[in-house]
Amino acid sequence: MSASSPSPRRRLDVQQRRAAILQAAREVYSEQPYGTVPTAVIAKACGASPSLVFHYFGSKAGLYAEVIRGALGELEAAQEQAITALSPGVPVRDRVRAALAVYLDHIAAGPTFWGVPLRGGEEPSEAQAVRSEARARYMERLGELLGVGTFPRHLYAIAGFYGFIDQACARWVQQGCPADQRDLLLDAALGALEGGLGDWRV
């Protein structure tokens, strides 16, 4: 082989190839919504064939669902890290604020990707199921953070809080995620939760 000959493509193992496809899909979906992206575009972005993508993920919807699962996992980890970084004894309101601020930062960094469900964009049922599972975890963890039990008012307050966040963040994305409105959104969301609970000390 001469010095000018191209180097042979390194063969990736199963986990490496799967990770490469997921990364390529994440990057593509960060720029374009699900419904506008053919599988061939993602395959080309990671040097694979569409058939190989289907081999690993079953379908375009299956791939997208795994992208969503990974992104939500990263978000949850970042939120947990932000809460853990706070000083002991910090009021629960500040802990909720820290987690919500991380979410807003993710939205601002990728409004196309994170804004799809907020705008009611097209998503397959597989992805919707992943989001529903994540939402259930969020609600459970918020309940634990607040120290609430099964009192109906508190459960309604938590459910309503996430509904408020969805609508408020949808408006924020529509406005272009202006940085000068970030704290206003945070304060409004925390106020909505406090109003629903009746008091932070529940």
C-alpha cells in the first residue's frame, strides 16, 4: 500500500457502532425534527447503511426513542448533580429551582430537539412512551424532594406544575429562548408550584 492510499476503515464493534449511530441521530435531530429526517440521512452521517440502522434499532421510531431515552437520562443526571452540588440545608425551593434551571439550559442549547414535544410536534408512539416513563419518574422524585405523601392536593399540584412548565417553556422556545426571560420563567414556575401546594413546607 502506497503512502497516498487511503487508510482502511476501522471496523467498529457492536457497541461502538450502536453508539455512533445514536450520536449521529442525536446531531441530526438537533437540527431537524423527526418527521423530516429519512433514516438514510442518519445512516450516511455515521458511515452506515440504513439496513444496519434497522438491524440495531428495529425501525426509525425505535432509533428515535433511544435518542430520546439517552437525552432524558443525561438531563436527569445533570439535574441530580446540580441538586447535589448545593450546600446542605438549602431550602427545597432552591433545589427545585436548580433542577428546573438545568432543564431550561438544555432547552436553550437545543431548542429544535427539546422543543418538539412542547410544540406538539410529530413523534412516534415509542418516543412518547419513553417521555411518559420519564415524566412519571420526575413526578415521583419531585414528590420525594418536597416530602409529600398521598394528599390529593399535593399530587394535583405536582401534576399541574409539569403542565405549567410544558406550556411556559413552549412559549419561551417560541420567543427564541431569550436569556433575559429565563429567571422570569423560573420564578413563575416556582410560584405556580408553591400556589398549588399551599406552602413549601408540606
